[in-house]
Amino acid sequence: MPENPESQHDPDRGGARTPSEARGSADEVGLQRLRAALFRPSRAQLVVGVLLAVLGFAAITQVRTNNTNNSYAGYREQDLVDVLSALAGTSQHAQNEIDGLESTRRQLEQNRQAQSAALAAAAKQAQELSILAGSVPVTGPGIRLTVTEGPRPVDVDSVLDAIEELRSAGAEAMQVNGEVRLVAQSAVESAPGGLRIDGTLVTSPYVFDVIGDPHTLSGALNLVDGPIAQFKDADAAVNLVERDSLDITSVRQPTAPQFAQSQ
């Protein structure tokens, strides 16, 4: 006849326990055994632990040994000396190559700087020659000389003397009446109603714009028996003004030489 289930839960029955109480008791016993093994290991457990540690150390050492480059392990001392000598020679050769390349770089840098300096000098010279040739507009300090004819026309020789004195005084650019650029090859001649300069007819008043040092240019025109005195002797009215800035806008078209050739 089966037992009454309620008898398993009766606390008054001698020695009887529930299934939960039985499982809890077994867990406590296992936990106590684990603690005892951890904190009070037996000699057998210690021996096993030491053997495992030794095996792990041996395994790590073997792996490191296998990863080590043994290329020169079997070389003799003389062989190693030869290898080191070869490496030293290779290093010296590489250093010589580096030194050669550095020398080449420095030489190229010097050539580049010299070329840049030559180009700058050529550009400056070309600019100066363009100003002297009258092929570009220019601006700068200078003087403005205005000559107005009286009863008599202005003498061509007086005009030429004025131009030559201004050139000798350092005039860098000149123009007449804002139309004609005066250069070294300019020709001045008398013409009905005025002067013909480089084929262009200009009439009174003649306005000369000259770029250069204003004080020096004025002194060259005011010499005794100089250009201004000659203009006044011909009953012409003369006005000379020093200017901090003048614009010379007229230009002269370059002409190719017909006979002269460079050597």
C-alpha cells in the first residue's frame, strides 16, 4: 500500500526530510569538499600542479626557441666575422650612395639659384632697355617744361640743346606734348606751324615731361646761356615745374634694323 504523501512533509516524523532539504544538504557537502581541496590540497594535488607548471614552462620555451632565427646558429667564428665584414661593406656602399645623392642635390640647388638670379637680372635689364627704348609707359618724379612761342618760332637748336642737357643730367624718359616719346634716335626739325619730331608735327606750347631727379634736371636747364636762357632770348615764355610724380604714356614702336646685325 503506498505511503501517504503528506507524511513526507510532516516535521514530527523521526528522520524524515523533504526532497529540497536533501538536495540542499548535498550541495553544502560538495561546497565544503571544494573548499577543503582549495585551501588544504593534498600531496597528490600539489605534485600534479607542479608537473603542470613545468610542462607549461617547457612548452613556452619550445615555442620561443622555434621562433628564434637560427640562420647563423651553425656558423663558425670566422664565418661570422666574414658576414659582419660583408654587412659593413654594404653599409659603407649605401652611405657612399647617400653622400653622392646629397652632393647632386646641392649642386642642382646651386644651379637653380644661379638660374633664378640670372633670370632676375635679365628681366631687370630687359625692363631698363624697354624704358630707354621708349616701348613701355613709365611713371616717376621729374619736371615739366612748358615753352610757349612768342613773335618768333622756337629755334630747333635750342630744343636739341635742351634735350641733350636733360639726357646728360640723367633723364630716364621724355615725351613732348603727350604724343611723342623722345629716345636716342629721335630727330627734331623745323616744320610749318611748329616742329616735326620723329615724323609727328607738334605745335606751341611745347610741353616736355621728363622723368629723373627733379633738382638735377632743373639745374641742367638753368645753366648760364643754357636752354631756358636761349628760349627767353627768342621771346618765348618758359615755365618749369618740379613734380613728385609724372606719367609718360606715349610709347615708341620698335623698328627692326635694316643693316646692322649681331655678331
